Amino acid sequence: MNIARMLCVPLGLLLLLWAGQEVLVHHLQSAPTSLYPPLKESLDRLTPQLKGTHEWKWDTADARRIEACEKSRAGQLKLIDFIPETFLLRYYDCVSQPLSVSVSLVHSEKGLDRRHHPEICLADVQGWREEPESRRLVTLATAAGTLETPQLQRFRFRARDLSQPVYTVYYWHYTVKAHDAQELSALQVFNGLFKQAPPSVSVQVWLAIPLDQLDRRPERESLVESSFLPALDRELRERHLPAKVRMQSDRIVMGLNR
């Protein structure tokens, strides 16, 4: 009899702990699978025509460029150790000026797209040489109405073959912010944020400057920065990205899949 009484208390505590655990698990599982909103529309459906202070077009009938994009895309995917939701490469031509840019968009629901960075893809992998004195932050002309000051990182690289053009590369990424989950408890929110890194979209815009036209580089960079970059940012925000995103240009440390 005494033994039975002695066991009642610890058994009762174990039962309460088990019941509490079940209630906690049910509470956490009742929250949404993800606290982050999805993209409004897949990046694969990026418009072939962008309008800023100038008009820019992607020629959907240019088989040579499409093949070049796919070949480059396949090569870059081999160097990263994740499978993105979307990896898009395109060329856009300025309608009124003899100027072209290439665009790379990478979307990852786990934020792994940020491993696709110019310093990694060009300097670390391909051995291209950066002109560090030319690196600077660029503020978009359309940023005045936002709650933050969007900053893009500008790089200049030279390929190993010094006869090749000099490349100006613009890089930034959008990090998706979590829903305003007022109906969720603090514990549910913490658990959701702990389980999943924020989704994000990384962007690279490349501008090739032939060696015999380096004196026109400032003029061409200015056109891209004042026209193409704001048009691309506006298109992504209006048609593809969730309403709340954070725009930055920092890089993360990663290993390479060689």
C-alpha cells in the first residue's frame, strides 16, 4: 500500500508531462506550415519588356541567346550545392541605345540563393580579378517611397583572358518577411522562424564593356543604374515578390561543390 502511494505522485507527474507535451505539439502543428508568403508569380514569367527612362527587351525568338543562357545556367548549377526553385537567365537590349545587359535571378524557399554571388561565382570559381577600387553601393532612383534605402552592390571584374570585355556586375537580394501573424502565439511564431530560414531572391545584372570602349563605361553604367535597374526592381516588386521584402547586398560564406 505504501509503495502504491509513493508511485502515485511520480506517475501523476509523468501523466501531466505527457499531456502537456501532446497539447504543445498540437498547438505548434496547428500553425501554418510556413510563416512566409509565396511569390505572387514565378520568376520564369518575368516580362520580356521592361520600361524605365528607356525601354528594354528580351528577344524570345533569339535561339542563340536562349541556348547560351541554358548552357551558362547548367554550368552554374553544378557549382552550387542546392536546387533553387527558379534559376532564370536573360539578356535585355536597350531599344534606343546599342546596349545590352544580362540578368540572373535565383529563388530559394530556404534562402540558399545567396550562395550565388559574384565574388563566389567569378572570383573564387573562375579566377576573375576584381577591381576593388571600383566597388561601391548604388541607391535605386525609385527608392524614395520605400521604408528602407535599397542598396545594390556594384563590382567590376576582368576575365582571365585580358582580351575579353570588362564586366560591371550589380548584385542584390530580396529577403521575404514573415506574415503579420497576430492570430498566432509567440511560441508558434518562434517555432516557425526557427524551422525555416526566410525565402529570398538574388539578382545579378551584368554589363559587358569592350576594351576599346572603356572611356564610355561611366556613361553606360549610368544608363543601366538610372533606367534598367529601377525598371527591373519595380517589375519584381509589382508582379513577383510578396508585399514585404528586405533589400540588401551582403554575402554569406559558403563552400564550393567542385
